[in-house]
Amino acid sequence: MSANPLNRSRTLVHLPLVLLALAFLFPLIWLVLTSLQPREQVGKIPPEWLPRRHFIEENGHEIFVTPPEAVGSDKVLVLVEEGIDRGNRVLIPAAAFSDGRAALQRQEADQLVEERVRAKLVQSVPKNYVFVKEWHLSKYDKRPARGLYVTPESVKVRVEPVAGNYGESIRSLTAGEDDKALGLGELVARTSFPWTERSSPGHTITFITYLSNTMLVALLSVIGTTLSSAWVAYGLSRVVWKGREALFGMTLATMMIPFPVLMVPLYSVFRALGWVGTLMPLWVPSFFGSAFSIFLLRQFFLTLPKELSEAARIDGCSEFQIFWRVILPLAKPALSVVALFQFLFVYNDFLGPLIFLTEPDTFTMALGLQQYQSQEGGSEWHLLMAASCMLSAPVIALFFFTQRTFIQGISTTGMKG
Amino acid sequence: MTHVSLKKVEKFYAGAVKAVEDVNIDIQKGEFIVLVGPSGCGKSTTLRMVAGLEDISAGTIEINGKVVNDLPPKDRDIAMVFQNYALYPHMTCFENMAFALKLKGESKAEIAKKVKATADTIGILHLLERKPGQLSGGQRQRVALGRAMVRQPAVFLFDEPLSNLDARLRVETRAELKRLHAKFATTTIYVTHDQEEAMTLGDRVVVMSMGKVQQVAPPLEIFHRPVNRFVAGFLGTPPMNFVQGKLAAGGLFEGEGVFLRLPEETLGRLGEHVGTSVVLGVRPDHIDLAPPVAHPDAPTARVDIIEPLGSTMDLYLTTSTGYRLVVRAPATLDRSAGEQVALLFRSARAHLFEPGVHGANLTLEQTAVAVA
């Protein structure tokens, strides 16, 4: 700010840092902006950043429309009055319409047939006109969308986010019934929670089903990992016994085995247990500790002075009481780091649910999002991004709330963030 | 009132390293005993064996006549104060002090009463609702003391409790400890490396070195009648001067440019050592300085540095062979650096030791108890 050389050099240091941070933020910014764009704008080349909406004014009302398409040459819009196309509005070249008759071309067998039919001029469309279609947010909106030929000047553009994408993304995850829009009340009413009995076939699986599945798995595995890892880490750091270091080494070694190697054996195990298709493979293993959490907590426990344990022992604590009443309360920062890491892992895990879950009513959010990509042929990018935003928001909020504990926990365990 | 007895207590670790060897101490009821020695001498290990935090490799420890070797700490009726206080950071001072009582299952009212009473005794009533992190070092020390006292144990164990305090606080707390001991007369074992603490606090002092007890005696006896060179050198500030030399016939000691004739009564005990190598030990306050002209027969030395200490001063001297001595003299002595001075030894207070770090004191009467 001032001429202080120290400040200036600090600015010089911070400038590249900020730029770098922006580079890392780029995907997030893209995610948020895309989630607010109308469907037609997504994936445009060259890319468009800000959500823009086209609209025309009709009788003093604004009507949202699709982006204009050029007509290209002088054309006329006619209402066909006879033949196969009777009653249809057809756009034909201006030259093909004369004396109340329109020359229509039609593919018949392997040849192109041209016939002249009676038709009524609806609108002449000069070559500078553009075509727009009334814009419907939801693909479930079955109202007829009018196509309009208008002058380019009448189509106006405004930067305006399509907040409706968010509701739509929730709605469109509601699969199971024929593409039918559901109100929120109906949505909730049809939710099947994973702990209730399996609903009958053909029931509705909703966004909320996925969300509650995710939360259930996250909650259970956070509890499981935190408790079991802390218990093991305590044994590996604050109790002296023969073979301790060797066992710790082995525990660490399990971290080096990549998940793809384990996938098939794990699947066999869980299938033998009859757990495939249930949520159990996703949370039960966490009750047996995770090497990373054990390592992190062990490092933290090592930093606590051994006199604390000794004082507790003299005060009359058993080994378990030392763990439960002295060490665990002191390890809160490290425990919250472990819990947060585990939560993030489960929340974001796609591969595990993909392998072990077979029934849509057990799907987690991460797996459920997959549906946007295959539904109805094309990918619903804008809806996928809207759902992704909603999925990321709680995690980001969680991080902001726990940031201090988190950083404290990481710095005291000597882990890098 | 508890009687603690250590019999042939030993501690060795894998690889046959002996941390503590053949320790025999009989601690009387209500006695304040101080274990003192340099770091690594085994004093803390001994204390921790009494506490039950370390296994006893050999020998027995009895508390009130009962062998406690295999008892867990909580069943030994002891309380311990640690060097780093080891207060539970997540509990308030009240909870810290109440913890042991709570584990014993005492009623809430009883706990509150006891904690308040103890806190009142040591003046920490106003700190009870705070957590250790909000306290100064001295306050934490008091809370740690309170935590030990509130249980009214049979034996207090202190592991260097004052060494994390600043010098002034240390002296104050030392006096406080002494007052408390006078009041409650609980048997106390106190470990320190600070010889001043040992001298001022202990009813008896146990000097340890290299895992062995060197001498067990009241402080002044240790000071005046050290059994060996180690004990002599460990206690006293500045430390005793040691001069390597030979004992000639007629009781004349000579070495490093220093010579003195030992008095008749001492000489009688030195018979067989005449003609051998010995080490002379003289405390800095047992050497008088005079102008060389007045004492032409006395050994001389040059004054290098003078450290005034107020009522006294320390003079650092170099003898004719370049050997260094320290002398404590009254502040009134008018000497300046670079001067030559005559050394007048108070030969009755001089000790002769056998060579070696733990060389026995040859000048003591045979009745003196040499444990090592």
C-alpha cells in the first residue's frame, strides 16, 4: 500500500501466489458458472463464461428463448393445406412458394420426390431473420415450445444465471417413474431411506435417497475409523511391547498397496459374505482402522509427554482409562483431521460404490451423479454441475468451520496439508 | 507416617546396561530424603522404581514393611510431582486435582471439600477454575503439588519439581516445600541435580553417581566429610579444588606447584599411602591468600580473574605449573588481577583422595560410613 519497501516486496511475493491460487480455483469457478448456464450454452466453442439468456418481448412479457439460429437465405413459413404434411408449418425457400402453392421435397424410398401442394403464407422470413425456440427449463415440461422467426434485433441477451438448474438437477435424479416432474412434497414423500425395508419394485429413487445413503456411510465410517485408528495408534505409540515397530511397519505397508489391486479380492470377500449390493462393504472395513489414520494419530500421540500417562497411572487410571480420559481428549485436533479426511474420502468415493452397489436405492451421491451422463442420450452437463455444486458446498462449509482445528491438527502431527 | 526401604535395588536394561546398582536406602518415617547426582546417575530411575513406573530388575522395595515390587502405582499409596508438572491440559485445575479422587470413587462433595482445603493450604483457591494453559510456570507447579497433596499419600515423590522455574521462584518454592513438609511430615523422596536444593531440603542426602549410591548422610556431614572425591566435588560452589600429586614422608603433599604439610592427626590415618599418588582436595573457602613477601615459604600463584559476589569474591588462580585453582575470599581482600599471591591452606580442612573420579577419601576416620 505504502512506499514501504517491505510492503512492496510482500506484494511481489503475494502476486504470483494469488495468480497460482486462481489457477487452482479455475475448475471450481468453471463448475459454478456452468451450473448456472442454460443447457444450450454449455460446451459452446469458444467457451462462454457468464450465463447468458436470450429473450424476446411479446405483448410486454419477456419470453426466454433458445440462442438464435441464422436462417441464411430468404425463406417463407407456410401452412400446408393438403397432402401428408397437411396442417404443418413448414419453412421452405422463398423461391419454392408461388401462387398459393409450395414445392415440398420429401424422401420417399430412395428418391427425392417433389410435389406442389396448396399452402398459405404465414410469414415471410428474410435471410437476416433468426430462428428461436421458446425455452423450457425442464425436459419434463411438456408444454409445446413455439418456434419463432424473428428479426435479430428483437432477440435480446442478458447475463442472468439459471438458478432453476439446481431444482431441476434434483428433480431429474428422480428416476423410476416415467419422465414426470415431481413436486418437492411428492419427492420427500416418495423417499425411501436405506434403513427402512426395501420398497417395492418400481418405487421412486430420489436425490434424497442418495444423500441419505452417503450420509449414513460417511457417518458410520467416520466413527469407525476415528475410534479404531485411535485405539490402534495408542497401542503403537504409548504402550511399549515387543514387535511394536514391526507391526507398525506392516500397518504402513498396507498403505502402499493400490486399491485396484484389492478390488477383485475385496469383491470376492464381500460377495462371500453376501454384502454386495448393500452399503456394508463401504463402512464396515473402517471399523478395522485405516493405515493412514493410524499413522497420523500415532505421530500425534508421540508428541504428548509420557509424564501425562504416568501421572494418570499414578492417579489410578487403567491403560484404557489413560487412553479414554487423558489421551483422547487431548487428541481432538488430530481426531478431527482423521474424521474430516475420512468424511471427504467417503463423500467423494466413486469407485467403491460403483463396485459394491448394485441397487439404485443403495446408491450414494457420487454414484447417483453418474446418471446425468447417460440419461436420454446426451450428458446434462449443466445439471451435473449444479448437483456437483450442491455436493461440494457442505464439504467446503465444513472445511471453513473446522479450518482452525484442521490446520492445528496437521501442524502438530507434522503432516503436510 | 511411612517407612520406605530399598534393599539391593537394581535396574538393568537389555544389553546388560546397569542403570541402578545395589541401592540400599532406609527412609525413616516422615523423613525428607533427597537423591542428588548428575544426569544419568540413576536417581530418577530409582524414584520411578519406587513409584512403580519402572520395573525393579532385582532387589526389593518396601513401603511400610510391605514389598511393593509387583504392585501397580495406584496401589502403592504414593503421589508424584513431575518436572514438567504433567497436568492434564484439557482439565481445569480443580479437575486435575480431583481426578485421582474421582477414580477412587469418592463422592462429589467429599472431593470438592478435599480439593478446596488443599488449594487453600497452598494458596491456589483462585486458580481452580482455570486450565493449566492459562497459568504461569510457578502456578502450574503449585497445582501439580496440590494434585499430589490432595490424595494425602503415604509417600511424596518429587522428580526435579523446581528445575523448570526461574531462579527466584525456585528459592521461594523451595522454602514453601520445606514449610509444607514441616507441617505435614509426609515421607518424601525428592530427586534433583541441584546440590543447593539437596543441601537445603534434605534431612538426609543420597549422592548418586553412575548408578551407585556414593554416600547417604545429612547435608552438612556430606559437605564436611565426603566419602570420596566424587561426593566432595559434587557439593559446594565453587566446587572443591583437586590437585594431583604425591604424598611424601612426613606428610608433605606436593603437586602442580602446590605443597602443604598435613597435620599430625590426619597423617596417622595415611600411613600406608605415604609415597603414593594421591589427590588433594581443598574447598575454595579453605585457602587464605597473603602477599608473598609475608610468607616466603608458601606456594604462590597468579591471580587471573576476580569475580566479586558482594560479601565475598571468587579468585581464579594459576599455579607455577599452570594449574588452576579457585579461592573464595572475603570481599575486603585487596587483590588485583596479575598479582602473585601466597597460598595458605587450612590443612586441617584439606582432604586426600585416592586417584580416580570416585577415589576414596583417605583423611576420614575409619568410622565414617563409606557405602560405595
